Amino acid sequence: MTRITLGEVTKNSAYGIDPEDLTIEQRLNSGFILLDKPPGPTSHQIASWVRDLLNLDKLGHGGTLDPFATGVLPLMAGKSVKLTKGILKTDKSYIAVLKFGKPTSKDSLIEVIGKLTGRIYNVPPEISAVKVQVRTRKIYKFELIELSEATAIVRIVCEAGTYIRTIARDIGLMLGYKVELKELRRENSGRFSLDDCVTLQQIADAVWLWKECNNPDALNKIIHPTEKLLLDMPYITVKDSAASALCHGAPLLRPGLLDIDDKLSAGLEVAAFTSKNEVVGIVKMSKDFAEISASTNGEIGKPVMILMEQERYPPQWNK
């Protein structure tokens, strides 16, 4: 895929801001934290605790982990909560510890793992808040890391919404005896890994430095700009004037477009960025690349979600 420039880039340094230069207040208005969830509390309890610590009205989490589970848990603040649905759809990677009802041979376990790789049925466990119904999920990779008599460590790379507890149960059904999921650690959620995460204690320490010592540096590193959540999404670049118009609910017009991908299609939802790398919001395109390239005027898309505050760019049209 190739990006094609369709307009002249003109930057007004008086308006806009590089996402990496956002203040703490701006990040809290629309940013996210990557937490290494500890065992014990629920994902909801974790989100509530961090919300209160930061004095926020709203803080959501992307991808529920059971109380005993640990690992990557994105926490979305302010307007970034709107992107929770997208985070929930990203692929996940887990390390799981399985406890068998009796000693298990390596060959038998590898055979079962092979049968549970690919497209499988994955019914939510009864303890899940999700309605129990037959559904399928894709297991991209399922590997045995270590086996010691009645305990195994496995890695599972899977489609979003896969229940690892159900996989453990199914292994038991195929082997003919009970298999329990004893430990679970989420290594990755989409592009984010444990290397990107911080602990609850690190968040608390960073908040203390900010509030008590007027030192926001640590918290600045912990709260990421919303733009990082959209790095894997198709995108377009728009002029400052178009950014302002979109923020006020206006459609995207052809003169406001700076560049697009040559594979862009009608009906596709894309992230709209400014030339300063700021995300404006999500736009649903009404024309494809060929139609847009052949035109100089007219509507080419409509905003379906706005993430930028209205006042960042001044209106550039007659009211």
C-alpha cells in the first residue's frame, strides 16, 4: 500500500500540539495507561482504584482479566474510553499453568494441543458474565513450554474473546480427566506487551510526585496519548481547517484532505490525523481512493467519533 499526497501541507504553529508534548491534564482528558494487573482484585476494581487516585470521572479497562489472572490491562481515561471496543477486539497472548488430574505424557498433550489450534469452539464458562452460547474463536498458536508430570506451562496466541479456562476444560475432556487452569498471565494485548506496562505501585508513586512534589515527569511517561491506540488502524491526514470542522460535527470535504492510502475504500472507518500527528477522530469514508483522486470538491466522509477537543483549532468558516 502506498500513501498519496493530495494537498499542500501548511502548519500553523499557533495551534495544535504534538501528542508527546501534552500536559498531564490533557493526557487525563484523553489518554491511556498500560497496567500489569496483579492477582486478587477484579479488572473493574483496579479501574475504580486508579480512577479515584487520578480524580477522574471516567476510567475504563480494555479486556477483562479474572481476579487470579495477571498481565496487560489497558486503562482508558476520558475520551479514549470511546476506543474500548477496538481494544477489546485485538488479539491476545497468554502464558497459562495447567494442573492435570494425573501425570500426563508429552505426546498425549501435544496431540490434544494440535486439535485445539486453529478455529475452535469456545463456550464461555458458567462463571463468566457473558451469555453462555456456542461460538468459535481462532487459536493462532498453541505451544507447550514445559511439562512436569501433572503440571504444564503453555503459551496461547488467540483471537480476542477467547476463554482460556474453557480451553483447559476441553483439554481435560479430550484427555479423559480433569484439567484446571491454575495461573494465567496475559503477555500481549494487540501491539502492547508486558514490557510497556507499569505496576499499581508505580502509578501511585507517580501520582504522589505529581501532586505533592509538582513533578509530572513520571506520570507523563505512564499516561500515553490516545494516538498510540490507533497506530494499527487505516488513517488519513487532514488540514487544520478540516480538523476544526470535524470537531464541530461537519463532514470531511475533499479540499480538507492532505493524504490517503491508495487502497482506501468507501465505507472504511479510518483515523483522521492532523499534520502534527494529532488524532481528530474516526471518519467513515463515503468514497474510495479513485473517486477521491478524481475530485476536487464535495463530501468524502463523515465523523463517527471525535476524540479532539473543539477548541484546539479555531473555526475557519463563516458562522
